[in-house]
Amino acid sequence: MIITDVKDGKKLVEYLDTGEYKKIILVSCHGVGDQVMFQAPVQYLKKKYPNIKIDIALAKGLQEEFIFPGAILMDKDWKEAFLETEYDLVFACNFPLEDLNNLSKTKAEICCEEELGIPPIWGHLAIKSKPLVGINFYNTSVSWIANTPEDVAQKVWNEIIAADCIPLETTFQHIFYNETSKKFDFVDNHVRNWPARLDTCISLISHCNYFIGAVNGNWHIALSVLPYTNVCLLEKDLKVEHFTKLPVKGIDVKNYQDGSVKAWLMERIHA
């Protein structure tokens, strides 16, 4: 086991080219921007050394594993922790600062040359993003026949997450807002503190991948800016057929079948 960085006198490839190391881990304790830039050099290393398993270690709690899926998450005392692992090389990447007086090299290229010992690689690779699901549980004017009950709303919210999607409540607290649209405690991703502007609402919903909601202005907007196959109505007493002749998906919230929203999303994602 060797725990090192370039300050110890060797660049990474000087270890790898010996053929002695079969499983290594690169420790990268940096911010999101540096991790995004670090992707391209790591990709190059994995292609150059296909017979060496190259893992990434990231600081726990920053959620940067969305940038490097499968990364090892570590605490502050990572050096001691790695003494008990099967890695035969632990290499800490410091990702040197950019040179303010040199516009010919990106920060990633400096890392490649000064730490990794590979050609200057740069670029922003594609990062997989989760589908964004707009959600709205309320109708301001006829809440008693349209609003989704809180217990069902929480199931819907949790099933969106279970489908590996991001729920976003699209309720704006506009001039007609009242307590029948009060935020449920479990809703932690919303725009209620945004200015209540209709053009903002339209743009927001148009950038969602899917929309699920009780019938209200947001639901009708969704049907105008998204494919109808990606819109779902949470039906209470008001049904899809009251508003459109399109075969829009409706889910009964008075007799909710657990798993209905997750099943619909998974069907649409894999369609």
C-alpha cells in the first residue's frame, strides 16, 4: 500500500507504467466544478490503462457521486481508512490552481501535466441527470373536489423519488392563493418563494420532463407545453374527460393504488 501525491516526487503515470499496480484509487477532495473538469482526465486514464482498476474517492456529504457514479465516499480521516483496503496505490490529486497569467492551459490540463503525467486533456463530459417531475396538489377555486389528500400526496411524492426522478412542486403563491393550497410538510423542493409570474410558471413547467397534478392552471399549462403522454391528472371528483378528449393518464386519488405513480413514470421513462 502506498499513499502519495505528486509532492512525493512522482507523477501518477510513473507508478502506473511500472505494471506493479492493479487497483488504485484517486482521492479528489474538491468542489463540484473541479470534479466536473476532472472527469475527462479520469476517462483518459481508464482508456490508457484498461488492465488497472481505477476508482475515485470523494468527500462524503457533497453528493458529488452524481458526477462520478460508484465513487468511494470518505471522511476526513481517509488516510487511516485506506490503510485497511485492498488498493495498492492511493494517489491524492490536488488539482492545482489555474495560472492567471496563462490563458493557453485550462485547470484540467495543468492537473494532467503537473500531477497525472498525461497529455493535456480537457473537456466537460456529459453528466446523467434525473428526470424532473413537476407536481401540483391543489386547486385554488374548487379545492374540495380537486385537491389531493395529504396522505396520497406524500405517496405520490415518494413514488416520484422511488422512480429515480426529482419532484418539484410548481405551486406559486399568487394573488388568489389561500390556505387550501398550504404546503405539505414533506415538500422540500418548491418555488413558493419565487415571484408569482405566469411567464416564469410556463417556462418552468415546459422544462419538466413530466407533470403530475390536480387540475388547475399548472396542469393545463403542462398539457400545452409538454407531450400529453407525459402529463398525468390526479383525479378526485374531476376527471380527465372534464377537460380534454386526449387520452391523458388519470390516477384516482380517492381510491389510490399504491405504486401507481411510480409505475406510470417507469413506463414513460422506458417508452
